[in-house]
Amino acid sequence: MAFISETLQMRRLTESGVNIKTTYIVDGTLRYRSTDANQQDDVHSGIRCRKEYFRQGKLLHTEKIFDSRMEYTYVSGMDEEAQHTCENCGFTGKVKEFVNGCPCCDAASNIDYADKELGSKHHYDLVLQSPVYRIVTGVVDYVVSFLLCSLWIINTSRTFNGYDVGKIFIYSTILAMILYYFFYLCDAYAVLGPVRRYKEKQNRQQQEFWTATGIDKKRFYNNLNYEAGRRYYSRPDVIDYDIMDYTGLQEHVENGILCVDVELQVRLVYLRGGRITSAYQKDTFSLSHNDRVMTLDSGIHVIKCSKCDANIDVTKGVCEYCGTEIDSLQEWKRKITKC
């Protein structure tokens, strides 16, 4: 099926007994939404600031780092007769049709990506989360500890032999373990300036990209986020994900089709052996522009299959007669290989 990412996550959370409580900041106030529907506050252009993962009522894991440029909106049922358009598939209908997600693609929220610079704390937190940074810090920590111990033992020993060499390595290891946390925190400040300047340059390049290409940024990011959900929730142990940063956007045309390659950093949350853990990784998506996008009017769920011409229910995601996947609702769709 074409439209399953939201459904896949909810089914997995229900089967595993996991509930995710997400805190949003909206105009300086906190709003809460939980996957078990106990808390479903209205969210309009809110940024995520905290996620808590519960299993059988017990808090097992918490995440506090998010990209504040991503703004989320969950449709409210207060004005049920107002018109609303899904930013993922383009379906237009009344608000009351969207309260439990888009009736066509199941997308539960709309995402916007604001053009703004991020604060030092965001970059500092990302630096600390980087596996490469931890390895480099460990190497620097041990080298400094080795030099300090070598100078101390050489200057305090009357003789220098194999026993002293052994002491250098032993003392260096002990000192490195003691100093690692100090280096871990302080080294991040040393690299924070260059990292922030580099990220600000990336942000400016992204703004120039949208201006130059004329691509609908909001629709693109909603389609990308939806395709990310399809990819990550196809893995049996992934229960949640968050895109942390977009590090590259590159467009080109192939066979007359506009394609965009996106490099991003993502955090995946796993349920393994009863434990909830998270890991950061870099990933690449290649999206191609869909020239056969259909605009659905309010209440219209039936379209013609592009292959067999049968009348089919678009909410099924696939033609019930010939099995053809419905791909004419998203403006941007993921390619299996790069364009």
C-alpha cells in the first residue's frame, strides 16, 4: 500500500504496549499529545521539545533534542466545517474529516520548515551526540593523558626502564577515564564556533535552493517526512524517528523529471529486548517530482486507476483490481535508486 506510515507506527506501538508523550511549544505555552489518545491538545505551528516513551505505564526513555525549524500542526475539530488541505497528499475536505488523520493518506500532522538560525545550544547538543565526536574526544583525551603521565614519570623516576613504560600506559588509561567527561564537555565548546558557522552556511544554502527552484517547500518536506516514515517503520524494531537536520539539497533533471537528493541526519528509536534506545545516523533520500498529481475535492475518494481504468477508493492506497499502487496524490515521491 502507498499510504501506511502513520498506521504502521500506531499498530506497532499498540502491539508493543508503548505510548509516546510529546511536548510542543506553541506561543510560549506547552501542549501535549500522546499516542494512546489520553492527551490530544491542539497544536498550531508548534515545535517539539520533549518526547517520553512509556511501556506499560513505566517511563523507559526520554529525548530532548529536536530541530526547532520544524513546526507541527495537528488539526483541531473545533471548527469542523472549515476547509483544510492535507500538506502531504493535497486532499481537501472539512476539518472534521482530518481529526483522526487525513482520510486519504493517514498523515496525522502538517509540517512546516521555518527559515531561521538555530541557537548555540542546539548545535552544542548535536555535537555531543555525534559518534565521531566521541571517538575523536577519546583519542585526544588519551593522547593528552599519555603525554602528562610520560612527563611526570620521566621527571620523577631515577631510572627509566620497561617497568616505567608499563606504568605510563596504566596511569594514562586511568587518567584518561577520569578526564574523559571533562574533555567531552569542553572540547564541544572548542568546535562549537566552526560547527555553527558551517551549519549557518548550510541554512543559507537551503534558503537559496528554495528561491532558485521555486519548489513548494512545505509540500516537499511533508512528502519527504512521509517517505521517511515508510522507510523506517518497515524495520521491525523501529518505533519512532525524528529528522534532526537537513545537511544537503541537490536538484537535477533526468529524463525530463525534476529530482532532488536530500541528505539528512535522523534519530531512530528502537524497542529491543524490552529496552528502548535511540541512535543517530545519516541517510539519503532521492525524491522525484510527480507530474500526475491529482487534486481531490472535498468528499471525493474515488478515482480512476491509471493502469486498468477501474473506479477505486483512493484511501486503499492500491487498486483492488490490478494491484497498481496509487502514486498520483503526492507531489514528491521516493525513488528506489537515485535519479
